Amino acid sequence: MKRSDTTRGLWLRTRFRDGQYDGEACLLVYDDEAFDDLMVSGDIKQVFEQRAGTANIFIAAPFLSSEACRKAMESGAALMRATSYMAAKSGHVYLLDLTQGSATETPHVTATRMSCDPGTGKTVFAPPATLDPQLRDGWLFDLFDSHEGLVVAPPGVHFRKSSAKHSTKFLRTANTLTSTAACGLLALFALETLDLRHPKRILVDTAPLLSVALSLMRVAQAHGLWSLPVPARSFGSYGGQRQIGRLSTSDVLLISASTSGSLASGLIAQGAHKRSVVTLYFLGDGPNAKRPEQVLCDLTISGDRGFGYQPVENYPADTCKLCKSEQLLAELEGDQFLLQQRQHRSFTFLRTTQTEDARQTLTELSVTHAMGVVTRPDPTLPSSIAINEERLLQCPAIREEFIRLLRRYCPHPLALIVRIDLSEKLLSELLKEAGITELVSGARIIDWSDLASQKELKEGDGVLVVFGCLANHNRARQANATLRSLVKKGNVAYLSALTVAATPHQYQDLRTFLGFGERGPETFTFKEARRLALPGTNGSTNAWVDELALLGRLDGLVELPELDRRRQMLSDQVIAQDELFLVGQTGPLKLQPDFVFLDTSGGTGNITQADVFGIVSNLFAACRVMGRELHAKPKVGEPVELVQSVYGHVLLDPKAFATFNDAVLRACLLRAARPSELMYEVDEAHSAAMAAILRAELVAWAAGGGDALPEMLLAMATGRLKLRDADRMGFRSDAKKAGLPAHLELLADAIPH
């Protein structure tokens, strides 16, 4: 789960308590030679847009000297931007550096607080202070955890590690070494643990750590600690320990991870200096675990910090209780491991998949055409379905319930009304209908974007925060974080006409964040008229982005008006209600009567393609959490969400395409599913079943039907729908021989072969 896609620098975070203050400390690590103030400023903007509660920001550029870092930050642009976000949080921006008091002192990592000179706008650097080790541990834990460094065996499986011990957990440090920024950060922290002497060579226990060794040289030379390059090689962990022979006190040894400390002890026994053996990560095997002396990050959970893993359990090979219980033994080879064939779990849609509340809400939204599909992902549109707030509140039942909430939960006395994704005109209408115009007459009404400029309210004053559709959780969190510094012992009520979340966990996390305060989880009020499960956007891509990319690659091969119009339309729109899918043989894809997941008693003529896609998206969201409603918690032993892992695969059962044979529904299934859920190449039976459905649609096209065929060809051509080689090539061959229209034949030819 890597998070640095949105920032130029590597973004790490941890919780940190400083006296009575507790907040999030963010670290941005840069490996760019062009590192400058503007780069940092852009990243700070991204940090606060996604993590509004960030209290302090630390910046590190390990491969640059102290002078180069300070010169890069001198203009003050990043500090000015950070100050605008952190003014209400008493937060600061710090520069991490490697400081050496004198030529004979061991260097140590320091944090230099930076501030803006009000006269010149330039950066002022305070005296450096030693970095709190808890911050280092927290950031390195986040680096390890966010890159899934802890590999846990699936039920019924355990590992044999290179130490010959058996366990259900394995530490894979190589997962964290995916960028030079990460390697540079590890090298920076490693240097302060090493002895001052210039090393003769660097030895690492596994080959991936050679990148850290090279980074160690770069960082040391940049800071004037080492004058010459140092040779580095891997000795192959326990298997190659004996081959390296007698060690010297001038050798530096890097160990990727350990759960027992035995490798470090063995290397010291072979002659290595104890301050020259550095273990990057350690996870103890119990309360009495022997921790190596030089550890950069202890992953073991403890009572004085809010992160860490439970201790690992190691078993001797000859008395392993896991082997005796007939659990499968998976061999580990160096940094890799081999497992049995991955298990595949499939899901489909039943009538019970959709809750009655969801059916009612979706029916209401379809009547007023409030739903639109996000065809081009946008950071301000976090859900795959965009809700038009004006049309949302044209739904009589939703409007009536929302007005009831305004009457019941409007704070008194009220000093401020904050509207989020709601026009001032519509808000005035709602307040008037609620009959509370006089009650709110003394309150200021502002847009959420003006919240940061507001002054602190008088003690006891209340705030009403009104959402049309609460889909952007980051926006809600940012408003909440700002209000915490403005409101003193007053009530804050968050009222939403519709709250959208992808999973119960996300929904409950939002409720906790908005409601929690000094008096516990019910300090502030959060109520909604409706709630609905809808998937979030999948990064910067979706089915329409994939389609546009394919059409771009096909552009120029042949002039086809159908595809040219489609390409132009996709380039221009961000949200759409119709023309979402390729046209079928009988015209645009439409919903047939008697659709079980929507009340169609009033007919289907006014139902848009976006309405149908919204319903199918809700079904996917429900299936991925095993049908749990947003407010429900998982049962003991039940997975929080169906997601892919190295041990298993989650697939949409091909039976769903047979059950829902409307062309528009099949098109929605193909576009709403994650690509991994259509990866039938991992399962022979599913691949064959899907190939049969594709061929049946091809036959139906020849008979005047088969309206879903264009969407199926497109899904195959973009690679969203994957079959085994034989099935894919067979269908491609059949489609090319079927005498299809030119634009469909071009799509068939684009299927990978």
C-alpha cells in the first residue's frame, strides 16, 4: 500500500506526543538533485489535502549536504504554505540533517526548526536539536508497514526461514527498498549508529540491501564523513555466514531484519565490532527476546507507543508444533518464498446483496437523475459516482428527512454555519422550510474554503456544518480539524443529506473522527438523512480512462467515425449520465423492465445509464464487504474486506454475466469491477465459463442481438478482462472471422495475442 504516488518525495507519517500535544508527524524524503523549496511546497499542499490533521512536517534530503539543503529551503515558499495550514495547530516545519559536533564526535540525526522571517519572507533556521528516537521508529515502521514488509502465512501454512526456524511470520525488508529515497533514509539513520572509522568494506545479508550500502556511501560522502568509496557485497545471510571468514572491526555489516538477533551475535563472534553491525528491523519473539544492540527500528508493539506488531513465534525445526498439526510448510529461499497454488474466491450478486435502505435511496436518486459517473478521476471526486446536490435535495423523502435533522440538531446558540458542497441559495431554502430562519439569523454563513480565516468563537458558541452529499471525507476531516481550534466548549453539529463511503470501516472511521472530542465519541453530533455504499475511485484510472488510452493508440490506424466521436466525447467530459457505453446493435444500451434492484413500477424510459451503473457499483461495494451495511461491524474471524493478496484471488463469478443478461447490466459489470476481479486467467474453470459467455454474445450479434458485444470486446482489448491464453486467442480468432462492423473488428484485432 504505497502512498507516495501523490507527492514528489517519499511520504511517511506517525503519531507523536510532545507534552500535552498529540498529533501526526509527517516526513517527506527527497532523493532528487533538483530538490528545492517549490517541490516541497507542492508536497505540503498534497499532505494537508489528504491528511488535514497533520501537526508537524519534517523534511529530509539525505543525499545533499547540510549547506545544500538549507540553500534549497531558503526562499520560504514551503514554509509560507505550511503556515497557512498549520496556523491553528501550533505545528512546525523541521529539516532533518546529519550533524557532527566535532571531528571526533559520532554524527547524529538532528531536527532544525524552520520559520519565516516576517520582514524578508526568507527561512530562518533555529539551532539543531537531537531527533526523538520515537519519531525515527514511527517513520521506519510506517515505511515497513505501508510496503507490507510483514508477510503473514495464510491459514494452514507456515514458513521455514533461512535460520532454519519455523514461523507464521516473515520480515521482508526488500519490500521497503523500492526507492532511492527509502534507501537514503535508512542510510541516514544507519550512519548515526556506526563507529567513526572509515570502513574497509560493507557486507549485507541479502542482495537487495546492496542498494542501502550504496546509499550509505552517498550519504556519508555528501556529509564529509567518508572520503573514498567502499566496496560492498552480499554474504547470503545464515547460509553464507561461514564463508565470509574472520571479520575486521573496520567492516560494516547490514542485516535486513531479525526476530532473534542470532545473526548479529554470530557476526560479532566472528570479529565484527558491535557498533559496526546494524540491523534495520527487529521483531522480537517474546518478552525475553534478545534485541541486537544496533537496531534502527523495533517493530515490536509496546505500551508506550501507538504502533508495532505482536511478537513473532519461532519454533525449532525438529519440535515445530505447526508441522505436527500438519500445516503446510512453505520454503523460503533468500528473500523469496514458494507457496501452494493461490486460492480463488468468487462472489456474485443476490437479491439479498442489496439492502432495503440502499434500494430506496437509489430509487429516489434515479427519479431526480442525481447520479453521474466519474469518467475521468479527479482528486475532488473521491467516489466513482458523483451526486448532484441540487437534484439530491429534490428527492421529496430525502429533503423532508434532512429538514427534520436541521430542526432537531441545529446548535443553540449558533454563531457559524459552514456549508460544504451546498449552494448558499439552496441552504437558505432549506433553513426557511425548516422554520429556523429566526434561530440562525445571528449566525454567519460561510463556505468551507473560508473556514481557515475565521477567528476563534466565544465560549459556548455552536457551529452547524451542512453537507449536500458527504462524499469527500478529506474535506470533512479538514473542516473538523480547523473547527477544533475555533470552538471552545460549544456544540458542533455535522448534518448530511447523503453520506457516501466505500466500506463500513471507512464510514465508521469518518463518524469517529467527526464525533470524537474531549468528552468521548459523542462530543460532536453527526447525522445524515441517507447513507450509501459506493466504491471510491481507483487512483488515476478507470474503465473510461483505459478506453480513451486504447482509442488513442488506435487513432490513425484507420478512419472510423464511431471511434473518433467516442474519443472526442471521452476527452471532453468528466461526469456523464448517458453515452457511458459503446452502442449496441439495436441502439444505446437501456435497462429492461422488472429490474430487481430498482423500483421500475414507473417504467424504465427515464432511467439513465448512470443510474444503472450506480446500482451495480453499490452491489460491488456490498459484496466486497460480505454484505455488511455501512454501520455494521465485522463478525469475529470475518475479513474486513475482500481484497487480493499473495495467497488468494477474489473474482467476480462469471455466473453474474449469465444471471444479468441485459446488455447494459453486463456493460456495468465490466466497467464497475476492479481489473483484478475480472482476471479469469488465474482460474481455468472461470476462464472457460467466461469464454463461453463471450462466444454466445458473438453468436447473438449475428442473429441481430448481442448488444453487450462491443463492451466485451473493449474490455478484452484494454486488458481489463483477462482469460487464459487458449480462451483469449480462440475468442479473438472467432471475433475476427465474424464479419463485425469495422470499429468492432478493430477492437477485436486489439485484443492481446
